[in-house]
Amino acid sequence: MTVTPELRIDWFRILTDLCQDGGSLYQVSRITSIPRSTLQNYKQGVEPSHSLGMCLLRLWAIKTGKDRDEAPTQQRYDPIMVR
């Protein structure tokens, strides 16, 4: 999978996948040492720094059994295109 400037990782879906099967943001926080409030911000659309994003993608890949390249993406919002 190629992530172009038009696409971004869908952090909401990544975190939702990590919380399936009885998981929680609290557990993700404990595993990654990323504060739960920060994870909540990512779920609401804030993009993590590269290193924290890679940490979450690694955890997602381990949990789902998928490669990081299979991570869900979404169209990047472009305010210029909205006009």
C-alpha cells in the first residue's frame, strides 16, 4: 500500500480495532505508554507524531495479524478543494 499526500492513516479505525474484543484505550495506553487522553485525541482526528504512529501501527499489526501496509486509510481533508 502506498500512502500518498491525499491519504492518511485512519487513526480512528486503528484505535477501534485495538479496542475490539474487550480492549480499551486504557489498555492501549498501558502497553504503549501513550497517555489515554492523547489516544482519545488521535481517535478524534489528531495525527500522532511519526514515532508514536509507528508504535500504534506495530501494535495494530500484532493484534490484527496484518501487515502495517494494510492499515486503514482515509481521504485527507483539503480545505482548498472545499471552496
